[in-house]
Amino acid sequence: MPIIYHIATASDWYLAVKEGEYTTSTLGRSLAEVGFLHASSASQVTWVANSFYQGVADELLLLVIDTARLASPLRYEAVPGWDEPFPHVYGPLNPDAVLQAVPLRPGPDGTYAPSPVS
């Protein structure tokens, strides 16, 4: 089963579970604003966490997503500076596609160690 990952604030995720769909593209930006939900492969998670989520006060969760369960289209797209394309979900994330929501916490120095899923 192909797996991708998305970093979410716990409050955004719990609201999505209650409402039946997740629509946060990335920290502070919605699906409506960006046009897709940012996601990562296992090898990209640590870089994304350290590049965009350092110092975030909210509790973070790493959503483990089964791509076979996605209700919205998934595309792998090139990102400048990366050899490996990033997965993008073009629509809301259905909560039943999420296998796990794993706490994602920085180390004492504020950086994220290699992903708990890699």
C-alpha cells in the first residue's frame, strides 16, 4: 500500500475528524488558497518539518495516509531543488484514508530528527 505523509496541527486534524474532511494545505493556508494539500514521502518529512514547522507552538501530528483510500486525486509533482517529486492531494483529505496520526515533536535543540516513519 503506497503511503504519503502530511504534517498537521492537532487542532486542525481533530476538527477535520469531527467535520469529515481535512482542508489545511499547509501551516496557516487552506486548500482553497493553495489548490492542493501538501504531502511528503517518508524521505521528505524531516526536511519539511525543519523547513516549515520549527518553532510552531501548536501540537503537531504526522498523518500517515494510505493513498489507495484517498477520495481526492493525488499527483506527484516536481519541486525546484528536489530530485524526488512531492505528492499533492487535489481536494479534501478524507479522514478514513489516515492510518495513524503520530505525534511529531522537535528535539531539545528545536529541530526534528529523522522522521518516525522513515
